[in-house]
Amino acid sequence: MASFTTELIPERFHAAVVDWQGKNFPEMHFLTDSWEKYFRGQTPFQLTARIGTAAPIAELGQFAGQAKFEKAGDMTGNMFYSAKDIIRAQCSTEFGSIQQHRLTLEGAFSDQAKYDTLRIMGEELRHAYQMFWVLAHDPSWKKLGMGDVAQETMEELLSMQTGSHVLDAFNIVFNEFADNVIFAAVIDLVGKYQLEMQRVFTYAPMARSMAPMLSEEAFHITSGRRNFKEVALRAARGEYAGGLAQVQKVLNQWYPRGLEMFGSESGGATVMQFGFKDKTNAASQGEYMQEVKEMVVEPINLALIQQKLPGTTLDKAKEILWQVEEEKDYPAGLTPKDLLHVPAASFFRKRGLPEMAFQPYDAEGRLMTEGGKPLSPKAYQAYLQTVLPAKYLASEEFAKYCREADAHFGGKGW
């Protein structure tokens, strides 16, 4: 029995979301028409808001022990706008990922992988709809002197395209199917952390939205890991353009942007004080990094070892991987190029701590120098040409990174 109720948002906003779907996700009918074939026995997709349950009393922060806010208008000052910004960013990620995923749907290695992506897109649309419910059902978002914050925010969200979304990860154009699966495995995993942290949200409608969204996010992550593994194994067999080296480049592209989705490693105290999240940025990011290593990449590497060295048991593969990671010892028949590697947290960062942002760290976390000084932005960009996908390097998003790096140092290098 479902542990949530469903609601529709006001008709004009519902129609606006449906219109957005028609323009940005016209493939949705394939999902609904074939749901039973690919997801037999699972609750069919519906475009509704799902309202779950949440603790009625604030669990932490300055309002701990008090009833959570039922009306946005009861929040004042920075708290009101901080809540709006979090809702806006959450919704932007949902719309943005749909616009990204559809670009490479036809590159799927199987119909099941394609329909897994379609399901992720459908549920992301529902999550965007959920954020519209958070805004649209509460008339107190309209306040004297502030205008109709909810309507203005929803109109802005509906107008966003790839390149104008709130977070950098959602402005990167997908160029190949590895983007789809690595995004689901690495970027959607950040989404899980954000939703889990926001279960305590002191604005009650937002808190009640988290559990239903998390239940769907689990599929995104699970299918992403499964299909990432399949792409990697196919690449190692020569059945994916560019081989495993290309898959590594795609992982290098996404992982730094995932880390930045948590915000600066020094931040998070204010939202905890407001009771919007229950962990600092650094704490949640650290847990995320460990999960990517242990739950995303290590299982793929174990499968790659078993494929490369036929007859290797899982226990033996674990022993080999331990040797590789701890002793840098590759047994006969295995090389570093036969495995995937999680980039260092300092690699290719544009946001975060000053000692990392725009600094020339390589994928292993070594500061790259020349003549005793850090590499210049142009020299570092030349290095990035060797470890990132060629099509991404030709994109506006990478050009933007180069401009920001140059501006960061006043056009004078490091």
C-alpha cells in the first residue's frame, strides 16, 4: 500500500508542465505505452505530485523542537529566499537532465537500457512536477513587496535550456550513451544525498516530498550502475567506440561536476541552521566520494578483472584489486588501462575551496608544475585535452570553463 497521497497542481501550471514535456520530452509516450513490457508489476508512471509523511517537528537548527513551517510566508528574510533557491535548483536539475538524456537515447546498447533511460526521464519530470506542487499549492509564496515568488520561479524554470540551468552539471551536452549511464550512476547519486539530507526540511511541504522522490531515485542509481558496468565491459571488449579509455574520459568529465553539486566544502552551516539539511557540504561530499569508489567503480573493476582474466573468482578479483589499489602492483595480463579510476577530488574543479578551484591538478591529484610554478591555464587546458572527451572539449561548457579560469587569475595565469 502506497505511503503517500497524490495531488495535481492547479490546471494552468499542470498544462504548462505538459506543454514543456511535449516540447522537451516527446518520447514519453514510448515509456507509457511499453511500461508493462519493461517494468512489469511496477506502478505505472503518473504525472502527479506524491505527498509522503515527515516529522511534524523540526529536528535540528534554530527551530528544533518547534512545529515545521506549513506556509512559506511564515519564513522570513534569508530563510524564505534560501528555501526558494533550493526548490528552484532541485527543479532545474530535473528539467535539465531530461533535456540532456534525450540527446543520446538512440545510442543505447539495448532496448532495456533505452527504456531504463526513458523511465529515469519520466520520473525526473514527475520530480519537477513535485517541486511545482511545493510552490503552486501554497499561496503564501506571494508576499507583499516580494511579488508572486512561486509563479516567477516556475516561469523561469520552464524557460531554462541546457546552458542556463542552475548547476553546471546540467549544462553539459550529452554526446554518447556513456554520458547517460555515468550521469545516472554519478550525478543522480548526488541527488540521492540531497534528497536524504532534505528529509528534515523545516518547510513541511518540502520535507513531505522527499520520501516519494527517494523511492524513485533508487531506480535511477541502480539502473545507472548496472548499465555503466555493461558499457565498461563492452568497451573493454572493443564493442564501444574509443574503448575503456573513452569511458574513463567520460567519468573524468562528470565526477568533478558531481562533487561541486554539494557546494563549497567549507559551506552548509547556514542551511543546517535553518533546518533545511542535516549535514554540512563536506560531510555529505565525503560520504558520496566513498560510495562512488566502493559501490560504483569497484564492482565494475572486479567485473573487468574477471573478464580480462578468465576463470578468476570474485575473491581472487578482490585480492587483485586490493593489490592494485594498495601496492600499485598489476599482475601479469593486467595494466592500469584495463581498469577505471576515480579522479582525485582536486581534479578539474571550478568551484570549491580556493586551493582547488581552477588549480592545475591532474586526475591523480598531483599539482602540475613547470619551472617550479603551477602550470598556466593554457598549459593545464592542454593536459585536459588528453583526459576529457573530445566532443566535450569542443563544447561551449568547456569554453566557459576556460574563460572562467582565465578570469579567475585576471588573465595572467597562476
